[in-house]
Amino acid sequence: MTHSIEVDMLSVFAGPTRLMGPVSFSVAPGGTLVIMGETGAGKSLIAQAILGTLPGALRAEGHITINGSRVDTLPVAERAAMWGHELATLPQEPWRALDPLMRAFRQVTESYRFVAGHPPVQAREDTAEAFQALGLSGAEDRLPGALSGGMAQRVAFAAATAGKAPILIADEPTKGLDAARHAKVVDLLAKVPATGGTLLAITHEVAVTRRLGGHVVVLRDGQLVEQGPAKTVLSAPADSYTRALLDADPQCWPHSNPHSAGDVILTAQDLAIARDGKHLIDGFNLSLKQGERVALTGPSGIGKTTLLDALAGLLPPASGHVTRAQGLSRHAVQKLYQDPPAAFPTRIPLEKSLRDVARLHKTDWGFVLRTLEHLGVRPSLLSRRPDEVSGGELQRISIARALTVRPSVLLADEPTSRLDPITQRDTLRLLEKVAAEENIAVVLVTHDRHIADKWADRILKLAK
Amino acid sequence: MNAFARMALATLATRGVQAIIVAVIVGIVSFAMMQALPGDAAYRIAAGRYGYDMMDAASADAVRAELGLDQPTLVQLWAWLKTLAQFDLGTSAVYGTSVADEIASQLGYSLLLAAGAVVASLLIALPLGIASGLRPGGLLDSMSLAVSIFVRSIPAFALGIVLVLVFAVQLKLFPVAGFQGFSNLVLPSLTLGLGLAAVSNRVIRDAVVDAMSADWRLFARTKGLSARLTLTRHVLRNAALPVVTYIGVQLAYLIEGVVIVESVFAWPGIGHALVHAIFGRDIAMVQGTALVLGLTYVALNLCVDLACRGIDPRGRTA
């Protein structure tokens, strides 16, 4: 039988340096292959090598065969001819993968029109059907900037699969999506092999691997750690790294120590919030005690971020009150952001960013250094720019930055949703530790119910 | 009414208010600057009317009395603003003709020159910028950067004189100055266009580099669109946005350039007229031309605004 994808001794090089490999695997039609590993493990390089989209400075070695024909020796133009027809790709960041100036419907229509080759009227009908089937009704005239992450990923899915390519390559398709959308996207992917297609999925999430099954390849620092059927790898991992990866799945976390709460330091009374004239949340009540850990969950788009802004005093509430305990300045409430690179000025070395905060709030620089040490951040990292450290390191530095202000309350907006599982677990553990030591109350917004269960003292669920 | 029309009306209203503010400020500032010039305006105007040999102190005094130049400054300003409020630009102090009529015939020439300059700059900058942007760091890219810096460093009048010397005096390809036909348009347009293109080709290059390295461009390719379709349906539109915005920024350079280049080439336009009016202390003419230049600037900015909104659907409430 011809395999859909067959990879033999594939390595990727940057000059003389081997970044990834060698790996060998194959998937049959109707099969699923999941590549697991942390960010920087080289998972995406495999996808790019198969597609033929490796950046110019990188070079692939080894054999790649798609539907029985060898492709790694083909010129770029011939490999590009397979895109959309034989190989479909789901992008990593759906928002960035859609043309910001074109409405969602047209971005899918053009796939039916030019890739599938349907006449205009039929292409529009096909698009309407796809929008219906994917639950995208109402999003037709929206621009990508106005789509939620889950919607954008489904629009990208519709656009990518219009050409009915039998092989789908999905690179971290669930990055940054909330629990409900997460499940929907994974369900969508699971349908691919069920209907005879071939799925190659790349993920760092154990839950996604568990749901998709098939054959699993585990990578670490570009090296193949182990591979085998999902059942075996997930239940009886042969390698200690795979085991660590599995343990980092929030489902397997131990419960955090409950905190004996102190005085109330922040209260929200009958709070209602709105953003851009849109009514979001009503009748929200909270009384937050010193050192307490509260998880805030709810579907995306319900206004969790806006609620945090209101609690932080960054946004006036539509009605109701947010009251800080007496003697607390507004700086006593600090916020941690979802996307750490977006929360730092790009071209400024990290040390300058931190020193500025320390100077402004008259905090001793020694305190900042001790906090960083505590969070396991090497001081040598501070001379770098935000894009020169890893996401996990940057998020720990942003925790240190927030602590520099000596806050009593930390409002954390999905601070680990973009981090690898092991990094996520470590970061949240550290956050728990420093919060306990400094007696800081933390409100953690998360879309992962397991994290909420295991990490927080109590959970507040927001519902429509 | 659709979203674009609604938005266009809002933009129109904003720019309309802006136009009124610009008119008042330009009027007052140009009036103040004319007052601040040394020498006796009545003498210069009389000299302009009768010639230096034919005038004396008596004719200067007659001019002073006729134009009310002996009145207090604020009274003169108020008189001008009053006539302006009736959409009357007054009469030329030197020629006695209607300022509006003078400007009407000159403005057309200036707009022709400005359009010629923009066309020339796009003819140069578009191919150069796109080709450089498709191969960033390549030979063409590095060379266009060096040449752009060089050309932009030359003031417009010097560039104009160099072009005249080479193409008109030496090669005799185009006329030196004046306006007899469209062959006269080439050198002044090129003078201004080169200055504009020197910067805009780099802006176009950056826009193309950004668009070509964007995630959405790769996704458009991997979803199956050909390189050509990706370029025409996605890359050009996204790259056009910063370019059109930048052309709006260049309008200031363009208007300033028109004044200088018209003088170099004796072009019968509004800038040439402005310079002459300043020398002749033709106060009404100066104020009228400055005002029209200011309003043209607002009007052109409005066109750029509408073009940007047309390209970019974001911010339109659907």
C-alpha cells in the first residue's frame, strides 16, 4: 500500500548545524500522525520540510515521499503545485494567517474559486455551505480582526480544505483557543482520518494527542525521543522526557495547597461591564482575600479580559463598584498578560524595562534581582531583548516586573496559555510560591478547567 | 446608505471643519508675515504698477491711501477677512485684476505640474520599490538605497538646474522653461518626481517586504493560490495601504516643491505667482495664493483619506 506521507532519515540543517533529526515515520491514508514536543523542539521544521516552505537559510536532508512520489528533490514550483490540492495546511496563528483586509467569506470563496476551480456562483454556494457546517454563520462579513481565535481557525480550515486535499497538516492548531473552541477544532481534525484523509498534527498538548490517537512521534531539542502508537506512548512511555511531558498535563497535576485566607483586600459589588458599547457581564460580585487564589473561567468573548481591566481600575465599570481595601493604591493591583512578547517594548533590553519600573516605584534593584532568582531567571538574560528569550522566561520576567511594584493583587490573564506544558506547570508553580510568600492574592483567568481545579482555591465560572 | 458612504460623509465633515481652520490660520499668518517684511509696501506696489523710473513719493502715497495701507494693521486684516467671508479674494494691488481670476488660471497649471510629478514619481518608484522589495538585501535594493539618499539630499532647485543643463541645454531634448506645450512638462515633473520617488520607492520597498513575509501571504500560497493570484489578490492591496498613506505625507513636499520648481522653470502656476507677489508686495495676491495652496492641501489630503478607507475596510462599521 502506498503511504500518504513517508519520511526517511529527515534532518534539517542551518549551515553545518543540525537543527532537527534524523527522523523517519510514515502515515497511511486514513491514518493520524501526531508530533509532540516543546516549542523549539523542531516540530514545525518537519511540517515545513514536508510542505517545502523551509526558510531559505535552512536545508532539509533525507527522503520525503507524498502519495508515492518523492518530493524533496522537486523544484519549489512543483512542490507549490501540490499545496491545496494534495497537501492542506492549518496555520499556527489563524489571525495572522488570514488577510487582514479581506472579509472571511471571500477568503474561503477564493479557495473554492481558484483552488477547487469552481465557477463563481458555485464557489459562493460552497462557501455558504462550509460556513454553515462549521458553525460560522454570521461571520461572513467579518474581517479577521473581528473574529475570535476559534472562528479564525475554522475560517482557515475552510479556506485550506476547499481544494479537497487528502492530507492535512495542522501545526499547533489549538494555540491560544479556549476549552470549548479547542474541542471543536480538535473534533474537526479528528474527522479528517475518519473520512479517509490523512492527518499530520503538531501539538504540545497531551490532551490533543490523546483525542487524536494514531501514531505519535516525540521530539526534544530536534532529537527523536520515542515513537509508537498513541496508546503505548501515552500509557507506558519508554523515555523519561515523554513521562515529564505527560505529567505536565494539567489533568495529572497534584492539587495545590489551599491557602488560609486573610483580610478582604479587593471587592467587586454588583459589577457590570461593557466594552465598545457592548454589554458583557452583569451582577459580578467578588470579595478577594489576601493571598487567595481564584480561578476565573468562561467561554472566550464573554469579557474575562475586560473584567480584569475593570478590577484593575483600568476601565470604568458600566455600573457597580470596585473597592480596594483602605491604604491600597491602585498600583497594588497588577496585571499579567496573555502574550508576554506583547507586554514588553520590543527593542528595549529587558533590564531597562525592569529598572524603569523599579525606579518609578522606588523599589530596591536588589529586590528585583532576588525575585528573578527566585523565579529561576538567570540575570544574564536581562541584557537581551524580549524576542531573544523564550516565552516561559519572558512570562517569568513579567511576573518579576509586576512584583517590583509590590502588589497585593495579581490579575493574571491566561498567563501560560501560550507556553509549553512543562513550562506552564513550572510557571504556575512559581506563581503559586511567590504569591504565598508575599501574601499576594491572584485572580487567574484560564480556559483550562483542569488548571482551575488543580491550582486555585476557588473557581468563579462566568456564563452567558 | 452603505458603510463606505457613511464613513466618507464623516470624513468630509471633518475635513470641511479643518478647511475653515486652515483658511483662517493661513490668512492671518500670511498677513502677519507680509506686515513683518522690511521696507515700504506702498513704494514697492507703486514700482510694480508704474515701473521704478516712473514712480515717486507722491504716487507711493496715492497707493497707500487707495489701498488703506496707512490704516492700523488690525483694521486691514479685518477688511480682508470681511471680503473673504463673502468668498471674495479681492483685487491684485499691482494689476488691479481679480485675485480669484488670476489664481483660477494659474491653479490649473500647478495642478498639472503636481499631477505630472506624482505620475513621474510613481513611474520610477513603483517598479523600483517592488523589485527591491521582492529581493531585499539584493544588489538593486542596496543600490536604490544609496541613490535614493543621494537624490533626496539634493534640493529641488539644484536638481532642476542640473536637469535643465543636461537635457535642455546640452542634449536639447526638452525646452528650458516656460509653457508652450506638454514637452515643457517633462523636466519640471521629473525634478519634483525624482525627489518624491527617492523616498517613496523605499516606502514601497518596505511595504512589499512586510507583505511578502507576512504569515497570511504564506497561508494564501499553501491554501493553493498561485504566486500571481496571491500577489494580485492579497499582497498588492496590503502593500498599497502604507504607500497611499505616505503619498498623503508627501503632499507637503509636493506643494513646497511646486513653489520652487515653478520659479526655476518659469512655470505659469500658482507658486510662481506667489513668489512674484511677495516681491511686489501684492498683499491680496499673496494671501489669496497662500489660502488656495492651504485649501488644496486639505482637499488632496481628503482624497488620500478616502482612498485609504477604500482600500482598508477596517474601521467601517458593517
